[in-house]
Amino acid sequence: MRTLYNRFIEGTGKLRDVPLLMFRWILALGFYEPAMMKVKNLSGVAEWFESMNYPLPMVTATLSMVTEVTGIVLLIVGLGTRLISIPMMFVMVIATLTVHLPNGFPAGDNGFEIPLYYFLMLFALVVYGSGKYSLDHLLNKRSLKS
């Protein structure tokens, strides 16, 4: 029984980079629509931010848009994953505190469930990096050979 368990552990260990790839792609997909909303109607988003008393609403909307669009691209290819995940986590904290928290936890009620999951996935990427299926890994591998 112990041998079977050890084989299972060894086999699943070979998959350790797959969740990191999946986190990156799911996050990119999840940020896509909010980012495109900002790209298509930045002034409308700034007005919405102003209605929630965000400081410097146009600057805040622009920074949020740039963070999200840049994050989508970098997460898809796995480049600078640890770095871009930090401002994306900040976006999730602000969204949670200002929009989602008053609605409770359930995603169906526009609660903080989904932003919390995104925050935790981003945190995992900060801690573990982008994994071997990424440009980060490829570039690191090449720099070690030089």
C-alpha cells in the first residue's frame, strides 16, 4: 500500500507546473472582460469610480486598465508573472473592498467569492512563479546556460 501511495505522489509531482499554467490562463480569461470594458469606455468607468469616491477616478481607471491588459498578456505567456501578479492582487483588494464585500460571499450575489479566488491564485503565482510552461522558465533556463 505504501509503495502504491509513493507512486501516486511521484506521479502527481510531475504535474506540479500544470496548475500554475491553468491559474495563469484562467486569470487572464477572468480579467479579459473587465479590462475590455475599461478599454472600450474608460470615461464611463472613471465616472463609476467617481460615484464610489475613488481618488483621481480617471487616473485610477487608467491604472486599473493598464494593469489588467498588461496582466492578461503577461499571464498568458508567463512573463514577469511574479511581478505583474502584485498589482493585479491590489486591483482585487480594491474591487473587493469597494464593490463586492457589501454583497457578502456568494458569487451569484456579486459577492467577494470570485475576487478572493483570483487573489489567492495570484498569490500562488507570486509565491511559486509561473512554472515550467512559461517564458519566465525558458528565459531563466537560457540565462543559466550563459
